[in-house]
Amino acid sequence: MRPESNGDRVANTSRPLTCIDLFSGCGGFSLGLQWAGLECRAAIDFDSAAIETFQANHPHVPLALSRDLTQFRPEHLDKLLGDEKIDVIVGGPPCQGFSHARQVDGANHGDRLVHDPRRELYREFLRYVKYYQPRVFIMENVPGLRTAAGGEFFTRVQVESRELGYRIIPYEIEAWRFGVPQKRIRQLIIGARRELPLFIPAKYIRHTHDNLGKDGLNGLQPIVTLGEAIGDLPAIAAGDEQFERKYDKRARKTHVARYGSRYTNDVLKAESAATLTGHVARPHNDRDLRDFARLREGENSREAIARGECMEFPYDRENFKDRFTRQHRDELCSTIVAHLKKDGLMFIHPTQQRSLTPREAARIQSFPDTFVLPASRTPAFSQIGNAVPPLVGKAVGLGIAEYFNAAIESDRMAPNLSVKLPKGRSSAIKQLEKFVESLYLRPISTLASNEFLSAWWAVGFLHPNLHPDAALENGHELSLGPKRGVSFVLEPVFVRSGWPVELIPVAKEARRRFDSGEISEDEYYCSAAVMAGALTQKACAV
């Protein structure tokens, strides 16, 4: 830990919030954070080609380094950065070790679990968190992190983060709800310093789009479809690898008249790009092109075979029935992945006989046309497929900024408590022991609001290191205990969430009441109780 790091509660918003991007790739997360007003001070990735792309597109970031994070320590970065305060650390340790795609060979699950050193890279991320003590960190990975090795790694990340002094909440993020035109889902692990109020993902990381297709409903825009994202680009044939070409201005005018400019110009900045680059199509053999032509829009090869088409592809028909997939203009695109560098057979253009181009993939990831892609198709697909969509990064960045401002306001205002808090830890323990024992005689759902809230806020006071939402996903592993002389409202706990087993029914009832509108957001998250408990613990430690 840096000597000057003390986890101060109040963020100084007189300066821009600063961040470090670890496992940065080409810089999708950094670009989104930049759009949200944060300043990236350093980016690090092992892939030198990705760092070259980062440098080309983030010239104002002081340090963009091609380094092996298992060897390049935070102390090394600190010498280069100098006296630089870091508010946020973000990053996505390589996800292939947790991917659902690797379940086929048993590499992620069960007795056939294969050691993959990429799974351990989250510890390098946490090494930087420990050293810099940022107020918030965001670790991004695939949803498969939850179940890889029976959930072992998902649990480890949370346990080790809590040990560093962070309150942890996992949050699954659906990219299309932020204007990204694809079915991308990612797992975020969000850590906030215990000295700060609760970070509430649903409150701060706000959806901008919905899938109902109606403007103005709940203040959200309709989703962005694949057609809206790429429909203005000039038609090209398979094998056309001209890297730089002119836009079709007439096609764009027609496109904007149909869809509006919210994505083409506002996000993609097509009007600002002098020329169109990276719109290059890989070649396909004649057999594949004939199979492409047999697919209807939005259809895969399994569905085509089911309706009577005779596909020519030679792959195993049992395991590769959906080997070819034609995307649909009026729907979300399939998740853009780095495997596009190998082939694009699951990403066939909606109306043209070819797979998607790197520029089309970049647009589907919400990278603007001004973002410089590698001239070589393979690294372009790899970098774009591995990136965090910038629009997701923007939503996260705006949420972090709002959270810091809310933390400042909470310091300036005395808490408005409708329920009396415990006087100390011992009184909170006694209160909760009595409350839990009483539940054997009466259903918790029948309790009056004030009686329930008194107990629920005592939970927040006693366990300020835990996040209420984390109690909804505990895993199965329990800590050893209870130890002799230790209260049952303290131990045993679920290892993953850190929540005491006996308090889970209380947490679940609190969530039920919150979801049904019986208690408010402030009452459910009980930040005043949590902060009071944190201050009490800090005073006892001193």
C-alpha cells in the first residue's frame, strides 16, 4: 500500500476523477470512462499490438504500457506516475479461463477441471487495488465466472477483495440496456471502500435503453438494432480487403432519415470521420457462400435444415447445427467475440453474402468510426472482441461520478433516522440474537414495519462490511464455526458473500419488502446504519 493512502471518505471533485485501466486491451473501457469525464492516467496490457492501438486512440493518457502484470508490480508503475492519486481502478483479467465456451471439454467444470493460469490473473488486479487503495474498483469478466470450477473463483475474488477493505457487490450488466446493439452480458465485481456509503448498482449504473421499442417509456430509448448500427455502410463482397474507402453519403442520408442520428452520428461519430477504415471482408470459399445464400435473415443452419434446406458444410451435424448464423437487421447482434479472428460463420451479414467486417464489429461494440483499428484483420477482430463496449464504460463512469458526489453530500447532511440504532456492537448482537430467536414463534413477514426495520438496521450496523444485495447469492461453502463464545449472528458465514447464515432470512425479507414497495430504497440499503456501524468499528480498532 502506498504510504499516503488512507481511504479518505470524501472525494475531491474539484479535480477530474482519475483511473487506471489494467488488462486494458485496446481501450474500450478507458474510452467510455473518458466520455463520462474520468481521466485515465495509465493503461497496462501484455498484448503489445493492443497497446499500440490504445496509444493511437488515447494520446492524452500519460502511460500506455505493454507489460506482463505478473512481473510488473504497482511499485514500478508508481515510480513512473509519480505523486498521482488514483480514484478508480478498472480492468478485465482475461476471460477465456472462465468462458462458457470452454465447458465443452470440461476445462471449466467438474472432475475434468484443467488448470488455466489466466484464472489467477485477478490476483494481479487485486495487487494494484491493495497498493493504490482506490475508492472504487470495477473488475469485468464473463458470466461464466459465476460457475467456473463450481463457483470457486467467483467466491475467491469476493473474499480476497473484502480482505483488502472493500464492500463487494457482483452485478451482471446487459450491454443492450446502455445502447449497445448486441446480446452481450458481462459480470462486474464492484468494490467500494468500507469508509464510503453503499454503492448501489441499480441506482447509479442507469439504463438508457429498453427492449420495448417505444420512445419515452419510463424515459428510456428503444434498443439499438444491428441495422441501425451498420446499415449505412457501403455494400462490399467477400474478399474485398480495401482498408480505406469512402462513405456512401447518399446511403447514410437515407439511413439517418429512417433511424435518426442518435447512433450513427452521436455515438459512432460518422460525420467526424474523414474516411471509412477497417471495413474489410474476409474471403469465403464457394461452398460457404452457397450455404450463406440458403439462410434467411435471422436464421442459423440448424433452423434452415429443419425447414428442408440441404446445407453443404462438412462439419458434424450434431454438434455444429448452428455453425452458420445470419444476423437480423431488426434485432440485436450476437455477442461480438474475439473468435471472429478465426472465422465469422456465426456472424453473417443480414443481407450480404459475407461475414461481418472489423469496422462493423467495432460499431456493434459502440466504438466510433474515428477509433483507429489495426490494418490487419486478425488483431482488429481480437482487440474489438475482447474490449468492454465504450457505452458500457460510459454508464459505469457516470455512475461512479454520481456515487462520489452522493458520498460528499452524505457527509454534509445528518442522517434522518426513523429507527433508533444500537448503541454499540454488543447491543446490536443482543438485539439480533433476540430477534432471530423470536422468529421461531412468528413469521417474519407478519412483523410491523418499524419492528422489522429496527432489526434490519441493526444488521447493517453490526455488519457494515457487507452489501445487502450480496446476501441474495451466497454459494454453498460455509466458514468453520460457530467458534466457542462467538454469537450465531456473527458466525458461521457463507464464504462467498460473507453473510452470517442466521441473518439470511432477514436479508431476504428486507429484499422482498423493498421489491414490493413496503420499504423505501433508503430503508432497504440503510446507509446511515452502515456508516454508523463502520465508524464504530473504526473507533474500536483505534
